[in-house]
Amino acid sequence: MRAFSFIAAVGLLLSLCSLPASAATRIDLNDGWQFRTDPADEGVAAGWPRSQPRDTRSVSVPHTWNVGADADFEGTGWYFRRLDLPASLGDDAHVELNFGAAFYRSRVWLNGVEIGQHEGGHTAHAFDISRQLRRNGPNLLAVAIDNRPSAHSIPGHAMRLAGSGSVWYDWWHYGGLVRDVWLSVGDGAVIRRQTLRATLTGPLAGRRVGIEPAQVSARVALENASTRSRRFKLVVTAYAPDGSPAASAHEALALPAQGKATAELRLALAEPRLWNIGDGQLYRVVSELQDGDGRVLDLRSDTLGLRRIELRDRKLWVNDSPVRLTGLTRHEDSPWEGLAETRGTVLHDWNDLRALHTTLTRPVHYPQHPAVLDYADRHGILLVPEIPMWQFSEAQMKDPRVLTLAQQMLAEMIASDGNHASIFAWSVCNESDARLPGGLAYVRRMKALVRELDPQRFFTFADSDVSIAPWPDSAALHEADFIMANAYFGSWSGGAEQVEPWLDFMQKTYPDKALVISEYGYVGPFAPDAAEADRQRIANLRQQLDAFARRDFVAGAIFWIYQDYKSHRNLAVGETAGHVDHGVVDENRQRKPSYMAYQQRNAPLGAQLAWTWAGDGLAGFEARLQANAPTQLPSYPLLGYRAEWRMLDRDGRLLGQGTQELPDLSSPFTLQGRWPVQKDLVAARLRLRVFAPDGAQALETQLDQAALRLGAAPYPADAPAQPPAASAPH
């Protein structure tokens, strides 16, 4: 009964304030802010909610004060903004103030009246400000944000590490309005959210289009926030990936004043385009709330990916095909933006992650920027989002304040992000005391909440105790749908050679569980300098991926981490702040040698190239292409890929080029290129590239002039499709 009551309370909370409304009119509030720090915490007593103080500076949102002059400030920062609303705004207009995220605790005032609070630095929330707005005068918006951690904040003090003398969590506390701010304005008819669920029937393996229609349910939460009862028409339309209408349904309904309702409409999508790894085919589902004349009062638009994801036989299956996936984590962190990322930074980094063949990632310890989720949807990348409980002790996990906050954060994350095709599981903590009774109770409570809120997705958490000798069995890991283990063999977990006996232990102890290596890698302070650290990083990633690949119950491996990031922990001895040397690029995105090593090792296919001859002249080439076998890591179906090639002489003159769509590469395929016979050709270079359906480059290789002197020898051993390291795991 307690669990049920909490879930009901969470639903009420979300319906009131925690998610942004998708109103008919959106007014951007990212510009025009004034900011100042409050070191003495005097702002409330000094009347700042009613009157902007002196010594503020102009900023734009997204913003964090921990980049620039106040880089090390811990405490309360204040944001002020004048709101001058259009004179045409009626007294009955419904206005909500939306925050994409504010790190960490926020209090919000309008014209000196506190309109709400929120705790949690990565999830969206909104407040109804209709009554507090002055229609005929200026409005002052004031927001106070505190970025200080405590033993019961999430993220908070990492009390498992109290013996180390530092309880800082392992990333930076970027205070501020770290995502967009906007107003949503309507007449009180509001679509709060739509929850999309899809069911696929019939065989899917090896297909990009399903045989049977997909059945889609759109569960739409509605509210009539006006003072009168009203009649509406709800219209739900699905649009295919090419933009054409695919299906539609509608329902008439009536709501009393201040009333709420939920309508569930069903659609059938014929010849469904399948969402696959590397091929993010997306439908768009639009719900419109209309009045009796067909005027749209509010709408909500979400993308939908049609895919079947299963766990069976200790393997991860996507559309009836077993997959073994790899990728890297990434902190929302850079020297120029910190946590207050723009879409440009997100796009740059995720294009780089995709160039590194990322098909699976956690992606880090906290709910992600909407642009990250959209990118993963479009590019066919699987995600396991997580709430930021890092290194929490049993006492913290038993603390009712922590549990309530964790449940709130999980509920907000699921409600906000649950329609994203890229998300296949939810994680509820990382490297915490889950093995102890209090931790086990926490895991079970959070599992029940996932089952209640999103029963179609899997439940898990990231554990590190299981990889540290003596390797303990954990009742909590048996609760997970699949195991996520942080395994740093070669550093924190023990010697690199211990990975093999540890995998034996995992196979025997959890015989019904697939395993995802949620973190592995090599941190700089284990080596004498950065250059040696990267050499060790390369050797470690290759050796560890070799071991993971040999165990078919290892469904995925996620490397920690893409970039070096700002932290108080895991730094060189004696340092208390700086950038952790752990990435394949540094904090400025400059590539280390490990970048290329990782990229080569994680290519999803191989190729062998050879010249073809006509008499004594060069006439073309052949390339034998094949996807990685299931015994390799990564391994997944390559459907809808294409090849491009260009042949140049030593002066750069184009001798031939071509593009070809490729068949299913689960079996070998020979690609042939031809050009007019070239006699007396001294030197030439063939460049072959293979692209995934999302445009990402899956393979690049070349055949150089040295091979010309080998004559017609087929598939010369010294001209492989990729460097030798690419044929073995990182």
C-alpha cells in the first residue's frame, strides 16, 4: 500500500509541476537574464525576490556560473529576468513557466511570491504562473539555485568513500540554469503528455520492413485548467519516416473545470519501417486537442521507433537478431560550457561517438539533454539512462529522504523521456551499497517503480563490488533483468589477467543473466605520465575486449570515457580539482592515440581488397565484405549499408569511382569495381568506405600503390581492410 500511495503521489506531482507543457504558444526566455552569486546566503532576507540587487551581470541561458569568473563557487546563485507580456494576453490565459533543468536545488519567485521549488539538476519541471502574472505591468522573475551537495542530495556526498578523506562525487557541480527556459501560453486546454507503446508481430530478423502491421497505443493525459467545463476532440496522427500520414484516430470527450482525464487511442501501422541498430527509422505521433470548430488548442509531438528488444538465452536481441554492442560514455562537460551545453556541443561530441562506432552506452550517471536522446533515436543507438546515485552507502540508501528523491527523479526521467526509441532499460544507481540489506531494499523498491511506470523496459543498475576480489554474490544483482558491471581489470578491479577467472565466476554465479560491461578503461594516475597512460589505455582496451568477446553472455561493453572531464576525484596524487585523464580525447576534444585504436578495434565489419588485372593493365578491384561474426564484439546485423570507392593515380587524377547498395552482410559479399584498363601505371590508391543507413562511416580502408607490384595475387596479406588491431577487440 505504501508503494502504491507513493506512485499515486508521484503521478500527482508530475501532473502538476514536474514536466513542461507542450502549449500552443511557446515564448523563449533564454535571453535577458541578470546573474550574481550570493556567498552569504542573504538574498531572501535582503528582499531579492522582490527587487533585483546591484552588481548583477548579463547572461544568457543555458548558463552555469562554474565556467568563468565563478568557476569554483559553491553556494547559491541568483537569476533575474523582467517579463513584459503582450497586452493582448487575456486574464483567462493559462501560462506556465518551464525549466529544462536547473542544477541543483531551485526556488522560484514571481513578483516576490514564491511559486515553487524543485530538487534535481537534470530533469525538466514547470510551474503555473497564471495567477501571479501582472497583465498590465512589468513582472520580475527571480530564481535562486544552490549547487551544494549533501548526504541526502542526488548526486550527493559519496559516503562509501568517507574513508578516503573526500566524499565528492566524480564529476563537477555546475550550478545554474543549465538548459532552456520558456513560457507556454494557452487557454487552459493542455496535453500533459502522451505515452506511446508499440507491439510488433511476425518475424523480423533480417528485415527493415515488418510483415504484419504494428499496433500502437497512444495514452494521452489531458487537463482543462480553465474555469468552465468544455468539450474537446482529441486527434492522434502517426506520420511515417518519410513524413506521409500512416494512421489516425480520434475521440470526443468532455472535461469539467479544472478536470483531468486520460484517453487511450490505438493505431495500426501497415508495413512498419523498423528501428534498427545504426538505422533509426522514426515515426512521429502528433496528438491535437481541438475545440468544436476544429481549432487546435494544444498539441504534443513525439517520435516513435518500431523495434522488438528482448533478453533471452543470456543475450540481447533486437528485432529477432542477437546483438553484441559497444560504445563510450560521455559527461555533459566542456571547458567552454560545462553542464550548460548547447546543441552544437552535443552534436559535435555525438558525431564523434558515432564515428567511434558507438551503438550502446549508459550514457553517463544522470538524465540526458533532449538533444542526446534525439540523436540516439535518429542514429540507432541503445541507451540505459541512470539517476545520479554514485557511491552511496547503505545508510544513504535506507534514508527515506534519499529514497523519496530517487523515486521522484526516476519518475520524472521516465515520464519525460519514456517515448524515446533508443532507451531500452533504466538504471537506478551506480557503485553503491546494493549488496547490503538496505541497498537490496532500495533496489527492490526502485524495481517495483520501474515495473509500474514503464513495464515494457528493463530494470538494472551498475555495480562495482562484483568485480573486486573476493568476488561476492549479490542478491541485488539477481533482481536486475541484466547485469551491468563496472570492471576495471588492470587498475581498480585488480590485475588485467584476472578478467578471465572473473568472467568464469560471472558465468557460474548468474547463469540466467546477460552481462553488459558498464565501465572499463584505464585512468591516467596509474601511469607515470599522460603519454604512458594512453599507451596502457590502448593495451588494456584491446586485451579486455578480447576477453569479453570470448564470452557469448557478454552482450555489450561500454568504455569509460569519451573525454577527460572536470572533477574533484580520480586525479593525480595531491590534486583536489582538475580534469580526469581517462578519455580517448582530452577536455578540449583533442584526440589521443587511443582514439584511433578504439575506432579501429570497434569497426562492425571487415574487408579484404585485391586488384584485378586485364593483360598487363590494372582493370579494377575486388573487396570481400562481411559483418563481424557473433563470436566477435561488436556484432550486429548490417542492413541497408552502402559502399563508396574512389581510385586515384599518384597525381590525384580520378581513374574511377562508384557507389553500391550492399545486401545483408551476415554472409560474405564481393564488391567489384571496374575502370578502363590502365597500363604503365606507376602508382595508385584505392579508397573504400562503407556507410551505415544513418550516414555514419562503418569502415574505411585503402589499397596502396605497393600492391601494384604484386601483380594479380589475390587479396594480398599486406593490404588488409583495416589495421591489424581492428580484427581483435580493444
